[in-house]
Amino acid sequence: MTDLYRLFFALEIPKARQQEIVRWRAAHFPPEAGKPVAAANLHMTLAFLGEVSAEKQQALVDLAGRIRQPGFTLRLDDAGQWPRSRVAWLGTRQPPRGLLQLAAMLRAQAARSGCWQSPQPFHPHITLLRQTDSALRLPAPGFCWECPVTEFVLYASRFSQGRTRYQPLQRFALDKES
């Protein structure tokens, strides 16, 4: 039997930013608003790959390694809620072109490799809370964090001891910002 790994490509949020976001979340959402995502799990998914064999993982790594694209700056300046999925998120009002291009390339490569891709358009976001209340009071506009993006990461999602942990497997450098 072949081992399968639950994988996704994502942008890593720098640890200092993770801590700032966690403090901001605690100041703007009451504890009963939902289940907070652990600081170490804050990331922006670019392409979800699902359950993947080691062979398919290697093929996806090879394809991702061929991507040549300049880095970009990500501005986290928007927040929202998806009531149906019961998620509160942090995102960007105007996604940089580089982010949209990178996600489109990774999603297309994943689809060509047989990984199911959602028909929903890409909505760049970081999940802050799960199992949210039906109507959250969202923070007023005016917050903003800037994150220079110089790489993307292949992650494995692992569930153990009642927790989900995201383990970086491989990093892919982007070209210097132009």
C-alpha cells in the first residue's frame, strides 16, 4: 500500500508577524468567537493538493521548482468571515499580481497532475478562527501588515495528539523583487 501525504503549497507568515497577528486577533475577537488557529499554523494557502503519493509529490516538487517569478510584498489589510464554512480570515484588499500569478500556476500544475482543485476563485486569506459564531463583529479598517514574499513552501498537514500541525517540506525561492 502506498503512503499518502496531505500536502499544500502556501506562503509562510514570518514568526514575528504571526505573533503580531495573534495579539491583534486576541484584542479584536472575544474568546467565544471561535477556535483560534495556532500561531505556528498561520499561513496563506496557494494550492491545496490533498492526499498525494510520494511519486506525485516529487512530480509536483519538480514542477514547482521550475517556477520563475519575482517576489512581491503582501499587504494584510482586510478581514472577513465566511458564515457557511464558519471561518474568520485575514486577507488583502488588493492582492499583488505576483500572488495571483503564483497561485494560478501552482493550482494549474496541481490540476494537471491529478490533484482536484476547487472551482471557486482564489481568495488569498489566512484563517484566523474556525467554528465561528454566526455573525462576528469584524475589526474596523485601518490595520495593515506588510510581508515581503521571497519564497513559497510545500507543507504536509499532520494530525497527531489531537492537533493539526503543518510541517514545511520544501522551500522554493522567488526571484528578487523588481
